[in-house]
Amino acid sequence: MTPTLAYIANSEARHRELLRILEQEQGSPAERRALLLVCLDDPYPPVRQDAARGLGLLMSDEVVEVLVCLARGQAPPSPHLVSLAPGADALDWQSSRAAVAALAALRFAPQVDRSSEVAAELLGDRRADVRFQALLTLYRVSPQHPAIASKLEVLLSDPDAELAASAAQIAVELRRSEMLPALLQSWQGAHGAARKALAVAVAELVDASDLSPESLPERSRSAVVDELTAMLREEAWVAQASRALAMLDGQAARDALHAVISRWFAHPLLKLDAATALMELGDARGDEHLAASLHARRNDVRGYALRLVGVKQLDEHLDLLIELAHSSDYHADTALLALADFGGEAATDTLRTIAQSHADPELRELARAGLALGRSPEPIAPRDARADADVDGAP
């Protein structure tokens, strides 16, 4: 009999039971493997996600082939593989949901060549969610795979908006500047959140490729800047739009960025993002806001401002970082992280002194980590516009 959690109607309770079984290693490996395969088609996403991760500990060539069959939407042809998998009554081999989860599970397989081969094949699948997960899996396990190079530009125009946006982000990370015209074309035809994400990706690709904003056709650049400026009215997009406007030297957006700072109910961290963009655009109003935020009453605002001083290497505030790093202030550790990002002789000397002689062992260790890496061991994480975003969208 195939193990199953279908008797638990409540999704969260079903998830908790799966985690308990995995943590306590209940049952034999074969029973846990069968349960996890069934759970790849669970209606509750966290169950599918943890089932995919759990299979990573039970991988073998045979398990990989079962996952391949699931991803392709085909029942295993080999009786031996069928014996490893749950019975036909327990698993829908044509389920798109299970196919997506199986592709996610293949990320954890040691058989990288097989995983990448199947993911590359499924970039052309008729199911949009499978194409999406195939791209993410392929990029995770084999970012230099030839299929990414050959198909990425086509995927920028995929009818699935989320897939097109993910393809754009990969183009940015790979610095594929030759795809800028295709990315602009994709942005022009997109709508809603995907259009916003693609506008940000245009700016990021220009920046990542060390191109000048003037490398964009003036009409296209102006249109993207207008789009990003309009996005400043939506809180979910303020951080990304602010950074993107600075990347494109969006001088026309300066007043709109200042309006974010002046907005009564805007989140104070988002105001700092807008202020940073203003600084990069040469507007003193951004410098004034950052300077005031370094002494804010809210710890999160003060800490974020300190980190920005390090990332942006603002010489006028270096003395404050050094002073805080030597102190017992609440933000002494934040100042250390900022100094590691700041770099330069004065910052490095401070880190070296603290690593050798500070009374707090945690700060000594943090300073040593910064020296070893040549940058902060805890970089500022960009805040995703999707608050519910999960690990790589999987599964």
C-alpha cells in the first residue's frame, strides 16, 4: 500500500505531518520515497516544496528517472521504475503540478547532466508552468548550458509573463547585453506586473553590462523612465523602480523620487531607496534625507542608512561608521558590515583592529569575516516586489 497523507484534510496539518515524518525518518527509505513522490502532486505548495527537497536525500539513478517521467508527463515504461514509484492510483503521471515539483526535485539530484538534459528539453513544453520551472531548474544546475544561450532570447517573448520576466532576470545575471533589443521588444508587448518587471530588467541589463544609459535609443529610454516613474506610486515597486531610475540616469524622475521621500505614509526604508536614487542622480535632497536617517529613532531606518553608506562608499559619513564600530552602540555590528562594503585603507584598518582586540567575540568574528571576504558577509538583500515570493518560485 502506498503511503499517503490524503487522509489529513487540513493543508497546514498535512505539511506538519510530512515534516515530522522526514525529521524523525519514520518508516523505511522506500516508504518515505513513495510518500514524497505522492506529495509532489499535493495541492498545498509548501508540501510540494518540502517533498522536492526531501527527495534530494533519497536520490538514485532510478529515482531520477521516475522524476524525469513525471516531468515529461509520461508513466515509467520500465517495470523496475514502476516498482519504485507509487501505484497508478496514487499518482497522476500527467499532472502539471507534479511535473513542476519533479523538475524542482531534480535540482537536488547529483546526476546534474541528466537533470539539465531534461530541463533543457522541457523549455519547449506546451505547459507554461513546466517551461517556467524547466528554465529555473536548468539555470540552477547548469547556468552555462547551451540551451540557455540558444533559447533565452526566444523565452523573453514567451506568452507566459512570469516566464518572460524570469528569462529577463537571467539575461541580466549573465550580462547578455546583445539581448537588450529583444528585452525592449518584450517589455513593449507586456502588461501588468510583468511589464513593470521587464522595465526594471531593462535598466538592470544596461547596468550589469556596463553600458551607458545613452546606449538605449532615446525614445525607448524615455519610455522606460516614464514607466519606472509611474511605478513609484506603487509601494511594492518603489525600491526596484528607484534603483532602476538611477541606473538609467532618469533625471526627469527627480521630483517624483522626492515625492516618495515627502509622502506621509510611505515606508521609511522605501524613502531611503528613493533618497539613494536621488543622490546618484546628483540631487542634494537625497543626501539630506540619508544624513537625517543616520540619526533616526527607528533602528531599521538607521541600520539601512548605515549599510547604504558602506555600499555607496559615502566618504562624508565614514567617520561615523568607524566611531560606531568601536562603540557598544546597538548598530556596532551594522557599522562593521558597512565598513566591509566600504573598503579602502581606513575601513580595513578599523576592521583589522576590531578583529584583533574588540571585547565582543561576535564582533571580532564579524570583522574577520569581512576582512577575509573583502566585503560584507551579510550583503543588503533587495526587497522583492512580490512579498509572497518563494525559493525560485519552486514548485
